[in-house]
Amino acid sequence: MSRLSEQLSRGQFVVTAEIAPPKGTNLAPALAAVAKFEGITAVNVTDNQGANMRLSALALAAQLQKAGTETILQLTCRDRNRMALQSDLLGASAFGIENLLLLSGDHSKFGDHPDSRPVFDLDSVQLLDMTAGLMMGIDMAGKPLNGVPKFFPGAAVNPAAEPFELMFQKVAKKVDSGARFFQTQSIFDRNALERFMSAMKPLRVPVIAGVLLIRNARMARFLNENIPGVQVPDALIERFDRTADPLAEGLAIARETVDLARGLCQGVHLMTLGHEGMIPAILK
Amino acid sequence: MIISQLKPLDELQQALAEFDKLFLVGCAACATACKSGGEEEIFKLQEWLVTLEKDVTGSVVIDEACHIMRAARDLRHHKNAVQSAEAVMVLACGSGVQSISSNVDKRVVGGLNSMFLGNVRRFGHYEEMCSLCGDCILNETAGICPVTTCAKGLLNGPCGGMKDGHCEVDADIECAWRLIYERLQSQQRQGVFARRVPPKNWSRRRQPGRYQLNKGS
């Protein structure tokens, strides 16, 4: 049983963070960054994040697990068909990876290989179903597995997405397909999170709220224009425009979100993008 | 119909560099309708080729260039002009080009890029609504195809990139799943939302497609 699943089942407030594999083979900076994490339950390893080609998430996650860090392996449907997804999941299990975040994936258009052919042979609901099948010892062809993987599968959600009911019917499908936890997109809107959490209540699946450390107004505007599912409200951008110390403002906003999540959710997922040293301050 | 457009002229000029005498073929079906390979475009092509100092030995607009036997018949009617050319230049979709290339022993230069099976919104505005996947789900999705009109072809609802009901890939386009959801609601039925849709059977779209009316696929 992974530490993440154990802590969530005990009702403990969990903290996850994330690391992106390098562009290249030098793992040292990523491993060093993870070594600096404090008070983290598990570390998400991103999968060609934002459709930018990087070293395999599975390879970095395997290294981290070997070094004693619990990981949440992110796996997207964008770059692999159903055979490759199953192979990678079995491989992940062989490396001791249990926690998964199963995603559709950002469209290739957003990344550094916009000419590539996006796969999307499965969607995230089908990927969850397939993972549930592997955990029962059968692959998508109905064939038995010699050695059955143990996973703790999670899924993603954007609680602020509109129309809400349309977004939420997919959340319900993901729960039916075996999602045991949710990690959310960056949260900026108290009302949207409250509405989402009250809809989640009957489903009884823990939610880990996404907290993004925004460094300045420019970054906020960039996110709004370039990152699918991230929408920083104008009111927050104005706070950055008014302050002399934008990083301190970003820290304050992240702390407010963590406080909000402590009241509503079962954990936070911190996205600090190179400012891992600020994690203790965000959690304080 | 098949939507196609003229290749960039510099690419065509390169493809034609080794030929001085050309026979031209257009198509009276899709390529005429979408203004890429009808009489008018063949005439414009001829004018352009003259500026490159190429000879045009003749031309024909075939009824349906994708009809292999009909293309053969129409080319036979222009046998001498075809024979005196060094290459045949075709303004038709990729299917049309291959009807021609399988019927002549000359080099064939395709002049168009084939883009998609398109619906016509209004003159000159084409939209892809069907990707010929061989496994149609339209009866459950209120007549809106997510395989084609969702940028990711998702089958169980919108992705996390939906923003105010619009697509993450193109903010001008409404999310296919939002449209499906709204139309199903107005029809007061659940449709595709009543179940988890299993992975698609892509073997029905095995490449290359083959189908015989009396034998099935």
C-alpha cells in the first residue's frame, strides 16, 4: 500500500509536489530538487508536460522510487496507444510505482513538437478502466497477466470548468472507472472549489487541491494564454500589478489557497516550478 | 466532399523542374466544387505553366477522378496528348491522383493537398465533421461526432482544457462535448452520457480500406 493511499485513507491531510524530467539525460538537477522537498507525501513526475518532449517520466519515477522517494507517475494518452500504455503501466509496477495520475494529456499543439501526430487511442476514463483491469490480472485483450500490478490510480479535474454539470459527469465516470483520488488544476476561486467539493461529497473520493506558485503578473498572463485549464482571475493579477514584491504576493496567494484547501479538501498539490525551497513557507 | 487545396507554387515548381511538356487532369467532382481542380483552375494552372515556359499538350477534367476505370477511359480519349507529354499533372485529391498514376506509364505530379472529408458551411467555408472511422457513434451523441469534432477524439466527455465551453486547441471553436451535451439535454435524453464508452474498435478503420458491396468489408 502506498504512503499516499494510506495517509488519504486515514484522513490525513496530504501534500504532493511535482518534478518534471529533464530535457536530456542529466537527472542530477531533478534528483537534487526532489531531495530538497520537505513534508511531501509523494512527488508527481510529469509526462511530457505541456506536450514538451522530455526524458521518460517512468524512467525518472523509477530512479526516484529506488532512491526512496514515493512518486505519482503521470501518464497521458497523447503519446501512446493502448498497447504502449499497458506496457508502461506494467513496467511502472515492476519498478515499485503504485500511485498513478491518469490523464488525457494536453494537445500536441501546445508543446515543442506541434507537428507530431497526437494518439488519443484511449481517453482518461478508458485508461482508468484499463488500469482497473490490469489490477485484476487481465489486459485489454482479456489475457491473463503473469504477475499482477498493484496501483493507486488517480485522475485530474478542473473544478472551475464550465459548464459545471458537463465537467462533473466525467468526474463521476472517472470514479466509476476506479479513480481513487483526484488532483485538481490550480485553484484560484473559492466559490468554484466549494461548489465542486459539495458535488464530490457523495462520491467519497479524496481531492488534492492544486496550488500554483505564481511569481509575477507576467507569469499569470502567460498561464492564461498558454496553459489549458489554468485561468488566473483578473483580481489576482491586479494584486501582482500593485505590489513591489511579486514573489511575496505569490507566496501569500499560495498560502491562502492552502488554507482554503485545509478546510475543504484532503490535501494540496504544490506546483512551485523551480522554487522548491519555498514549499515550507507555503505550508506554514 | 473531399476538400483539397493547391500546393504552394514553389513546391510545384520544384516538382515540375525536370519536365517541359505536361498533360493536365482535373476532376469534375469534389475538386471542382471546392475550387481546386475544375475547368477554371486547370485554365489558371495552364497560364502559370506558360510563365514557366512549359508546354501543355492537352487537358481533361474527368467526371470523377477517383473512378479508376472512368479515368482510364477519359485518358484513352486523349491518348496522343498524354503520350506527347513528359508528365501528367493532376489537380484532384490523392485518390484521383492515384487513379491517374495507375492508368498511365508517365510520371504523375499531384498539384493538390487533400485535407479532409468536408461539409460546406457556405461558399468557400468547409468543416470536417466525419473522419470515416468505420465505427459510428452519432446515434448516441445527438448527431455530433466527437471522434472528429473533439480535437482529441475523446469518447467520454470533455477534457480538462475546455474553457467556458470552448476548445483548448482553438478558442474560436465550441467544445464538441458541450454541443453534444446541450443537444442531448434539449432532446431530453442522456444518450452517450448514460454509459462509459469503451475504447474504440480501430480495426474497422484498418489501412488500406477495402470494401466490396456483395462481400462486405
